[in-house]
Amino acid sequence: MHPKRDCYHRRSMFRWGIRVLGWAILAGLPVCAAAQLATSDHLGDPGFWPTRPAQSRTEYAGDSSCGSCHASIAASSQQTQMAHALMPASASEALQTHPNLSFQYQGDRYQIQTKDGTVSYSVSDGGHTLQAQLLWAFGVGRVGQTYLYQRSGQFFEARASYFPGLQGLGFTPGRDLGGTVRLDEAMERPVGMPEVVRCFSCHATEAMIGSTFNEANLVPGVHCEACHGPGVRHAAAMQRLLAGKTSSEKTYIFNPATLAPDDSIDFCGACHATWWDAKLSGTHGPASTRAPAYRLESSQCWIRTHDARLTCITCHDPHVPLQTNPQAYDVQCLRCHAITAAAKPTTQRPGHACPVSTSRCTTCHMPKVYVPEMHSDFTDHRIRIVKTGEPFPE
Ligand code: HEC
Ligand code: HEC
Ligand code: HEC
Ligand code: HEC
Ligand code: HEC
Ligand code: HEC
Ligand code: HEC
């Protein structure tokens, strides 16, 4: 057990202690300044954290306001996949370019047909056919796209998703059907309101106002204020500042650059899962590569350092599309690793040199792992020496 992880238990004990044992017992508990936490713990703290609802819609300024002063960040952010993580089904490029999708499972035929701005989804067992109009498309479609629709106020998730890896439909990940089921079960999974709110809070901006799901006015995709918090106050303060009316010392906006390394990773983990989110959900095997924080924080590079040189934002600029040139990542590894075998590790640069290569480090040490239910590869963020034929290292 890594010492910093004990803090989580201490913190949970702390909360439990408050509720059950009163203050007396707390005096002796150590205080924990920085630690990897579960997202629910971060959300239990005051202040902004991604996925936390705002109190009022008027707190949001909107991307166009942010872009009026941060033009280049706004322009490049628009090119990211995160900005397009959700859309109305009728706006899905994947569906428009594949207007007639179908797949067969046992006796059931699944179809998604896109025509004149409507997307209709149907399942037929030969005798009976059930049909619905798809409302929302989740995922930009790099790996897959999943659909939600509504009937009598209840949300449903289509059992069929689109996968570019198949160039067609397959079962929605984790929703594979074994055995024979009723036609409605074959078609859909009812999604309760708490889960609907979670889906939209990670895939959209302004999804929740107080405790109300803001379906009519949410902004599809992960935009500025999903990561920086509602910004109307900041925009107004900066306008006054730029007009020379104030010399404001406060910016009234959340800048994640100020977070300690553990918190910085947990920040992205608010949507990508933190180490504890993944641990508590029991994820394992190749699918755990979908939780990059879990894998990264299980690598020697992180365990030995807990260092700001190895947070998500050292390798990923959230305002630009994913870098796919492996050479571009070398500089991050070489901040900690020596280049030549002669150069011995130091406190500033604690990592050994590679005996095999001096470039394209991630191609060998962060391998792509095939995740069967996603019909696609994910990058294993557990940086390590890969041995051929080894079982997936948990
Ligand atoms: C009127 C112009 C203006 C608008 C509109 C504006 N900003 Fe800013 N923003 C600034 C200026 C100027 C600074 C630099 C302030 C400083 O360093 O004191 C800044 C700084 C920031 C920072 C860093 C703050 C810090 O404390 O380090 C973030 C993050 C940010 N803006 C995000 C946003 C977002 C998100 C929006 C839209 C909700 C937005 N800005 C809208 C002018 C603006
Ligand atoms: C509000 C939720 C949210 C937060 C916070 C968030 N992400 Fe994401 N991110 C997403 C979603 C949703 C996707 C999936 C986009 C898609 O494929 O549809 C994604 C996708 C990505 C991708 C893959 C892009 C691609 O081209 O395949 C990267 C890289 C990424 N995020 C990095 C980060 C980093 C780094 C942070 C922290 C600074 C972060 N994210 C914080 C929701 C979030
Ligand atoms: C805790 C935040 C969170 C919740 C809740 C969430 N997602 Fe995502 N989703 C993400 C992130 C982050 C990614 C990108 C990384 C990945 O692929 O795992 C993603 C990716 C996807 C993708 C694209 C496939 C892919 O891997 O790129 C689909 C489709 C998707 N989500 C659908 C859904 C649906 C439908 C729901 C609700 C039933 C949902 N998500 C709930 C965060 C979330
Ligand atoms: C996925 C999360 C995410 C989204 C979406 C996002 N940011 Fe950021 N932003 C960050 C993080 C993390 C940092 C701190 C690290 C950095 O500077 O890259 C940051 C830093 C900044 C800064 C301060 C830069 C500096 O040099 O200190 C500004 C300004 C900013 N963002 C504006 C925006 C604007 C405008 C948008 C929307 C167009 C936006 N951000 C969207 C995560 C995000
Ligand atoms: C040491 C560098 C490094 C760090 C740190 C890092 N990543 Fe990555 N990440 C990569 C590389 C390399 C890729 C693969 C890029 C490509 O496809 O060519 C990648 C890909 C991704 C993807 C796309 C899906 C996939 O699995 O290929 C997501 C999402 C992502 N990273 C999220 C994160 C998050 C969240 C963190 C923090 C927990 C993080 N990354 C930390 C290097 C890093
Ligand atoms: C924050 C500093 C830091 C960064 C950044 C970093 N490492 Fe490390 N890494 C270490 C330390 C410390 C060790 C343990 C000492 C050693 O084996 O050199 C280590 C160990 C390793 C190991 C041996 C792992 C094992 O299980 O035996 C490999 C391989 C490795 N790093 C590759 C990389 C690659 C590739 C990158 C960039 C993608 C990277 N490291 C980024 C600090 C870092
Ligand atoms: C072509 C694949 C490949 C590339 C590219 C590569 N490595 Fe390696 N690396 C290996 C292999 C294989 C080993 C194990 C060698 C052994 O055990 O004899 C290794 C070992 C290591 C070790 C452990 C060294 C030790 O003494 O314990 C580190 C650290 C490391 N690599 C870092 C890096 C860094 C940093 C880069 C980029 C500058 C990099 N590697 C590029 C294949 C590669």
C-alpha cells in the first residue's frame, strides 16, 4: 500500500468519524494535504470541481464569451474530441455517413436508419418490430457512439452502438445479451435519472442547474466552463480590468494549473475516473486501460515520484487535439530519465536511461491494448517494460 493512498482511508474515517463518533475522536487524526481521492470526495469539498452543478444558468458566460478574449485557445479547443463528446443524434456524422446500419443477433435484427434529419432505431424478431427515434449521440465516434432516447419521460439506452472498428453496429459495451430475452429487453436498457445526470455531466456543459437536469439548454460536449467552472463573474471582472477600471487581484475563475500533482490527475479523473474511482468500481483486465489515471498511478514512474512532471497535462494539452506523433512525448520522459547509460540517476532526474532506444519511448513502454467490448485499442498508461507473452499486468 502506497503511503499516500492511506490518506483516503483516513479521510473516509474522518467523515465517518464526524457522523458517528463526534469531534472528540478526531483530534488525533493526521491531516492529509495531498492525496489521490475518489471523485465523490472531491465533490464533497467546497469550490468548483468538474461535473459539479451550478446554482443558476446566469453563472455561465458561454464559449463565445470566453473566445472573445481567449481566441486561440477557443479556436483549438473546438478541434478537440472532448468538445464533441455529445450531439443530437440527427447531427451525428457517423450516422449521416452510414444512413443504413443493421446487425443481427440470434433471431433479432437491429437497424438504425438516418433520413431527413431523423434517426430511427428498430429491432425486429421477424414477427414483431419495436421502433424509436434516437435523441442523443454520445461519443464523437473515434471508438464508438451510443444512443439515448426518451419515451413517456423515461430515458433508454439503445442496445446497439456504432463502432468504426466494425464499420457498423455492435452491442453497446457492457450490454451484451446472453440467452433469449423479450424484444423490449433486446432493444433497450432503461436509464434512471441519476445515471442520465451522470452521463450528461461528463459529456456536456451546463447539464445540471442545482438539482435540475437542464436538457433543454445544456451545451453538448466538454467546453470551457466544464473545466473552469461558470465564468460570468470572471468575464465581467476581466472586462473591467481590460478597460483599466480596476486592477483586480482576483480572477474569479478556476485555473487547474494551480493544483498539486495528485489533485491535477484527479481533476481529469472527475470524468476519466481517478485511481480510487477505478479501484472502487472493480475495473480490471484490458478494459482498465480506459481509466488512464488508474494505470498511470500504478506505474513505477509515478509511485516513485508523485511528481508534477507526470500529470495528465504534462503530456496532454486539453485545449488541443490528441497528439499522435510518439516523438512529441519523448521530452516528457527525458525530464526524468537519463539519455545515456553513463548518466546516473540524480534526485532531479531520478530515472535510468533506456538500454534500447533514445526516442519514441511511448511506442514500447505505453503499448496499445485491445479492449474487446470496445472493438478498439486503448493506450496503456501504466508505463513499464513490456514482456512478450506476459498476461495483462493488473
Ligand atoms: C473580457 C476578456 C475575458 C473574457 C470574456 C474571459 N477571460 Fe479569461 N482571462 C482574461 C484575462 C485578461 C486573464 C488574465 C488575468 C490575469 O492574469 O490577471 C484571464 C485569465 C483566465 C484564466 C487563468 C486565471 C488564473 O487565475 O490564472 C482562465 C482559466 C480563464 N481566463 C478562462 C476563461 C474562461 C473559461 C472564460 C469564459 C467563461 C474566460 N476566461 C473569459 C480575459 C478574459
Ligand atoms: C467534464 C468531463 C471531462 C473532463 C473534466 C476531462 N475530460 Fe477528457 N474527455 C471527456 C470525454 C467525454 C471524452 C470522450 C470524447 C469522445 O471521444 O467523444 C474525453 C476524451 C479525452 C481525450 C481523447 C481525445 C481523443 O482524441 O481521442 C483526451 C486525451 C482527454 N480527454 C484528456 C483529458 C485531460 C488531460 C483532462 C484533464 C485536464 C480531461 N480530459 C478532462 C470528458 C472530460
Ligand atoms: C464519469 C464520467 C462519464 C460518465 C458518467 C459517462 N461517460 Fe462516456 N465517456 C467518458 C470519458 C472520459 C470518455 C472517453 C474515454 C473513454 O473512451 O473511456 C467517454 C467515452 C464514451 C463513448 C465513446 C467511446 C470511447 O471510448 O471513446 C461513449 C459512446 C460514451 N462515453 C457513452 C456514454 C453513455 C451512454 C453514458 C451514460 C449511460 C456515459 N458515457 C457516461 C466519461 C463518462
Ligand atoms: C478538459 C478541460 C478543459 C477545457 C474543456 C478547457 N480548459 Fe482551459 N485549462 C485546463 C487546464 C487543465 C489548464 C491548466 C493547464 C494548462 O494551462 O494547460 C487550463 C488553463 C487555461 C488557461 C490559463 C492558461 C495559462 O497559461 O495559465 C486559460 C486562459 C484557459 N484554460 C482557457 C480556456 C478556454 C477559453 C476554454 C474553452 C475554449 C478552455 N480553457 C477549455 C483545462 C481545460
Ligand atoms: C507520459 C505521457 C502521458 C501521460 C502522463 C498521460 N498520457 Fe494519455 N496518452 C499518452 C499517449 C502517448 C497516448 C496515445 C496517443 C496516440 O494515440 O498516439 C495517450 C492517449 C490518451 C487518451 C486517448 C485514448 C487512448 O487510450 O489511447 C486519453 C483519453 C488519455 N490519454 C487520457 C489521459 C489522462 C486522463 C491522463 C492522466 C491520468 C493521461 N492521459 C496521462 C501519453 C500520456
Ligand atoms: C516524474 C518522473 C518520471 C517521468 C516523467 C517518467 N518516468 Fe519512468 N521512471 C521514473 C522513476 C523514478 C523510475 C524508477 C527508476 C528507474 O527504473 O529508472 C522509472 C521507471 C521507468 C521504467 C522501468 C519500469 C519498471 O517497472 O521497471 C520505464 C520503462 C520507464 N520509467 C519509462 C518511462 C517512459 C517511457 C516515460 C515517458 C512516457 C517515463 N518513464 C516518464 C520517473 C519518471
Ligand atoms: C524499441 C522499444 C523501446 C523504445 C523505443 C524505448 N525503450 Fe526503454 N526499454 C525497452 C526494453 C525492451 C527495455 C528492457 C531492457 C532490458 O531489460 O534489458 C527497456 C528498458 C527501459 C528502462 C529500464 C532501464 C533500467 O535500467 O531499469 C527505462 C527507464 C526505459 N527503458 C526508458 C525509456 C525511455 C525514456 C525511452 C525513450 C527515450 C525508451 N525507453 C524507449 C524498449 C524500448
